[in-house]
Amino acid sequence: MIQVPPGQSILAGSRSWPIWFFLFAVMLFAGALLSIWLGKQHSVKAKVIWTAIAFAVPIIGPLSWFALGRERRR
């Protein structure tokens, strides 16, 4: 197994991982909002509901949009 010094790993001993996690969450949320509101198949009511879900449950909401709510490509 490869040993990584604590100061050089994102998860082991580094203090910067919360920043990366926050940036990931913001990018995921922004991508979900763009996908929700630029889609053409869902009604405005469905878009408002998905937006509320994305706001209420920060990581799980956008991931559930990409897994369940997004239009399927044919």
C-alpha cells in the first residue's frame, strides 16, 4: 500500500478538504439548477418542486435530479 504524508493528502490531515467539498456542492447545485430550468419537458410546477428539493437537501437533491428527474436522451 502506498503511504502518503499527512500534509499532502486531501483527506488525511489536510485542512483544505472542506473547501473542495463546498466547491463540489456549489458546482453540483448550479449544474442541477441549469438543467432543471433549461429543460423543456417538465412543467413550471415540476421545476419549482425540483428546485425546492435541490435547496432543501443540498447534495442529495441535485444528485436525485440527475438520477431521476432529468429527461432521458433518446
